[in-house]
Amino acid sequence: MNILQSKLEEKLAGLPVSVAISMPQGGWIGPPDQAQVRIRCHNAAALASLAAGDVGVVGAAIVEGHVEIEGTMRDAMAAAVALMPADPVAARSTWWSRLLARSRSAALHTLTKDSEQIQFHYDVSDDFYGLWLDPRRVYSCAYYAEPGYSLAQAQEAKLDLICRKLRLQPGERFLDVGAGWGGLLLWAAEHYGIEGTGITLSKNQHAYVSRLIEQKGLQGRVRMLLTDYRQLQVDQPFDKIASVGMFEHVGRAHMQEYFSVLKRLIKPGGLLMNHGITAGGTDNEQLGAGMGDFIEKYIFPGGELIHVSAVLEEMAHAGWEMVDTDNLRPHYAKTLWAWSDALEAQLDEALAILSHKGNPAQAAKTLRAYRLYLAGCATGFEHSWVALHQMLAVMPDRSMTTGAMPGAQSQYPFTRDYMYR
């Protein structure tokens, strides 16, 4: 224990915030009354993980109640970053690890498993998500077109940016893949006059959006389906497709199938907006320091992040032509901190909501997991461990050889000015 204590004392001396750690047998490393962050360890294993910088393992210990943390999440994350021994995206994969990862990806993303994994995350509680999301419950990266925007304003700016990039027009058939709580689908219907279809695997989201469609009088123009994208069958293809915050659940092994299915669902010359989280490193299978394992166990089972270069390659293999790619990484850091701050300000109410299912111990674990997840992801985007890309693509129409834009093979304009007017 003396060697471990000495190592921890050395680590604490180099942190950007003051930290004190309680020992399982009693006593403190660092003065607790002066610390910005206090970490109470109830077993020696947690101390060893702290000393090694295995922040994901420490996070799991916090969720399970073996470690308690006091202080703001921003200070806790600053300490966590400094404790890590190396860049969490620096690890390089081998041919063997890539083969194993692809095999695991294929097994994880069957129709049944994907449905179970989506419901594990999104069906926690609508009211819980409603506590810290914006009023439209948009659960994806906001767009801070102006620095002073509130979260609600930034989310509406994001919804409108996607609609403008897709050049949505009244009467167009629009598909929202992974429509969440309906923010984009309903915005497109109410502001751009589209005929919309949203799909989800979350029973809670399906019921919630179906009620909103009825309340807004949009029946006949907008529908929400509880189905997997691979099982969606339509009488005629869509003019435009958006997939926002969904393809992270597809899996590396199924990425080309995913883009091929979307190709089947779009008309020639149609536009696709693929908006989602991408890996920060080009050659790491998941985040290091135990963070990838933490997210897999407590937050997003089956989630996989792929570098934008690999995503674009899979997109091209399926026949899509990328016409615009935009990295909104800093916007997602700001979004996640807004979510984290909102949750931190309402911890008692959040616990009460989660406890309605009748298991207070599980509710407390879920709340601890989400506190770490939101703040940890905000930190990850700040440090470029992960990114957020909007990838706009067209399905070329080879028959378009004449007209105002010969050779364009779609209605995509020759310049991108239209996106930001």
C-alpha cells in the first residue's frame, strides 16, 4: 500500500485541479478540506485503477458504488484527463484485432440484438431524458450558429441546417432513420411541408412521436414506424433521407449493408444526410483507458465508432457520392456540457424519475452512469478523441445529361452557399 500511496501522491501533485483521495483503511491522500474533487475509495482495487489511470474502470467502480466522487463534473473530468497515462486514441490495431472486431461486430448487430440494445439505452425513461434535453428532446449534436445560443436555439438551428442541406421542398417524400423523439421529422413537416416517415426501434419513442403527430394534426402527412431500417419496405423511393445519431449503432461489419439499404430507399438523384459520431483515431478499435468498455457496459451496448475516412469509403462502395462533409465536433462538446449541466442541476428529480420503476438501487446506478457518460463524452469531444460529422451524399442519376446543370447527376447545386443563407 505504501508504494501505491506514493504513486498516488505523485499523481495528485501534477493534476490541474486539487484532488484528495480517501483510503479504504482510513485517512486521506491530500487535504480533503482544500480539494476541489474528493474521491472516496472503499477498496484497494479502485486505488490501483486510479494510480494506473484506468479511468473507465474507476468509472465502473463509481457506478457500482465502490467509489464516491464529490465535486463538479467539470473538475472531475479535468482530473481524469490528467490521470490517463496516454492518449486514448493512440493505440494501433493489428490485422488480428481488426478481424476479431469485425467478427464481434457481425455477431452484435442482428435484428434481435439491435432492437434489444436500442431499447436498453433509449427506453430508460422518457421523462428522464426530458429533464436535461431541450423541449423538442433532440438527442444529437446541436449547432451553435451564434455563440450565445441557448441549447433550445442551437437544436433548432441544427434541425434547420439539416433541412437546408437536404434542400427539402414541399411535398417531397422524406425518411428520418432513427427519428428519436421526432424533432427533425416534425420540424421538416411543419417548416418545409414534406411528407415524412420516421423509424425507430425504441418503443417509448414510437409511442411518444405517434402522440405528437396526432396532437399536431399531421396524420396522413407524417407517420412513425417501429421497425428496423433493414426491414423497411416502401411502394416508392424517398426524395431525401436523414440519418441522425443512428449509424453509430450499425456496426463496422454492417456499414456497407447500411448504405446499400439506404440506396434501395432513395430515388436516383436523391440526397442523404448521414449525421453521427465518428472515431477520433484512424486505427483504434475503441477508446482506451477503459472508456470504451465503460460505454459498452453501461450506456451503448453494441455501439461502434468508425473514422470518417472509413465511413466515406463504405459510402462510396455502396454507390453514394459525397458532396459535403462538415465536422461539428466543438458543437457536440458544447451540447454535451449543456446536457450535463442540466442534469447536475436536477439530480434529486432525476433520481425520483428513475426510481419510479421500483428499484431505487438500480435508479442510483443509472444516474451515476449517465452523469459520468455526459461529462465524459463532453471531455472526449473537447480533446478530439471523438468527432461528429455531417456527411451529405447524393445517389447519382446517370440519366441527367442535359438541363441547367449537365453532368451534376442530381439537383445538388454547384456551390454550397445555399446551406448558410
